[in-house]
Amino acid sequence: MENPSIKLGDGNWSAKDSKLLGFRPIVNKVAPIEFDVSRASTATRVNRDGLIESVANNIARVDFADDVNGSLLLEPQGTNLVTYSELFLSGWWSKDNGVTITDNNETSPKGDLTGSLISYDVNSVAIYKAALNLTGQYTFSIYLKASGSNIGKTVQVDVNGTLYNVTLTSKWIRSTFQTTNLNLLQITNRGASTISTGEYYAFGAQLEQSSVATSYIPTSGTIVTRLADAVSGAGDVNTINSEENVLYSELIFSDSYLSSLSGISISDGTNSNEILLYADSSVNSLKFFVTIGGVNQVNTLKAGVILGSLNKIAIRFELNNYAVFLNGVKIISDLSVNAPPINTFNDFSFSRGNGSNNFYGKVKDLRIYNTALTDSELTQLTTI
């Protein structure tokens, strides 16, 4: 199998201001390939040491929450409605008389002393936020950790009357809870096994108008919004062959990130000439499109995408030889596809060709090959 003309990730990451660096393997060396990065706010990631850290505006987030190889994290805009995410004695939370809160008491998932100690007396008592009066879909998330002899015991999280028992461990664990409409959040010392006179550590409270929790958004007195990530603009006519190519990607889809028609593409910078992969979370399916000269050549919906897990996808494009492989299986074949004029394709983006419908999810690996690889090669490449 030949070397790809563009390669991004696969454990090799480099980010700088407004740029994410891929590379092009050539004889005895590699040449850099620049992707454009924009996000007009700070954001967080999990670094190589497993700690949450803040990343500046327009810096790509390579996140190591899943493994040591990391992945490019791309998210839509999100807002944390908890105004003090790390200070539980700040006034956002209320507490019963039997509760003592000590902020800045334990090393947190950030690696600094920002974990709070929540202590209860023998009564069934709680910290809580009442009268929220929120309508729509919301997700509450919080990091919890056992203190002292309370490992293996539980606390109970009440989300608008639905009760969840959370088992405390010696490590920080982020728990998430979804609800439609929200008036009350409450954490009590009564669960499947009672803490009674006990305590636990808490950090990073987050409340979002979203179906699933996104990356941590720290707050310190006000509501904070993390703006959307966008990565685009890599490649040219020398690195993207318009007559035959393969677009290979390793993607982790999550319905917290995907809206209907969230895509990646090879194109000429417009929607008139593009090879497009869409993810449609509403039906847990992938959509594949090819448009040449404004005329649609392929428009196919296929189920089989695995939400929350790795998906290996390869799209082969060549005159009368279009195919898609998903996790080692050939799921689409079309032998009547036209090819554009030479030097038409000049751009890869995590979006449609015209910049709409940004992709949101995690990217482990991305490659573009300038030849149409064989079925055998693509099966091998995409097998998990």
C-alpha cells in the first residue's frame, strides 16, 4: 500500500496558533500539511498526563481522555449554566444545616487544589439547587470521588425527581444525568449504601442545554460559553487527486456532538464538486454523497455507525469505481460514477465543501490516498 498524500493524527499531533499540522510522507522525510483552526473562545481538553487543562482561542484540542494516542476533539458551542463550577460554597448551591462544605481541599482532575470536600452529619441531608425552571433537554455532570473510608459507598443524585445512585471510588469519576425540563438538582448522603456520617469530594459541576455532557467548561462567577470548533482548509491539487483517491478516517461519533448532516469532505471549496460523508445521529446512520459539476452522483444512507466507539471508514473514488468500507465491510459499491476534470479537488475540511455542516466528534486518524486502493487493501485498512 502506498503512502498517503495527507495524514493527520494516528498518535502524531502538532498544534499551534490557528493551525493543526498534518504531514505528507515523502522519500526519507515528511512535509507539513496545515489545517486551519478556529474557535473564538478558550476550551478544555484532557492532556497526556490525564489532567484537564485550558486551551487558548484558535488552538486545536488534541484530547487524551480515551488513550495515549489522543484524538482531535471537535465540539459545537456549549454553555455551563452553573456559575461557580469549582466552588460549592459560592452561593450557587444551597445546603441543609447538616452539610459542611470546604472548597479547595483536594487535588482535582486539573491537578490543582480545587476539589471540594462535602461532609454530612448523621441525618439525610443534601446540597441542592432549586427553582431552576428550565424547559427543554438538559444534562448535568459532576466529578465525584470518595473520601477516606467511603470508597464503595454511594450518594444519591436527584435530577428533577429521578434518583440516581453513584458509587464512590478512590478516583475522580465524571457522572452525567439527562432530563427533559429541570427544576431541582440535589445530591444527598442516602443511596444504595448509606454514607450516614460521611463525606466525599466534588468538582466541576456543569449544567448544559444538551442531550449529553460535552467537555468541561470552568466558571467562576458567571455563565460561560465555549464556542464551536472548526478545522478546515488542508490540501491542494498536488495532495488531492481529482481522478482517483481514497478518503480514510477513524472517527468516534457521539449524539452529543452530531446534528443531522454533520460532515467531512474532499471538494473544490464549494458544494458543486465534493466527496462527502455525513453523519445523521437522528437515525444512527451514515450518508454518502458525490457531486460532480453540480450533479449528484451518489446519495446513499447506510446504517451501522457505532455511536461512542471507533468507526473506521474508507471512501474510494474513481471513474465508475466508487465504494465505501465501514469497519472491515464493504457497504456501498457504485460502478457508474463520473469523475471531475483534473485538478478540481483542492481542499479537505471537517465540513461540507462550502464550510457548512461542521463535523463534531473525535478524530483518531485521517488519510487521503491519491490512488484507488483495492478491496483487499481497504478491508485490511478498516478492520477494527
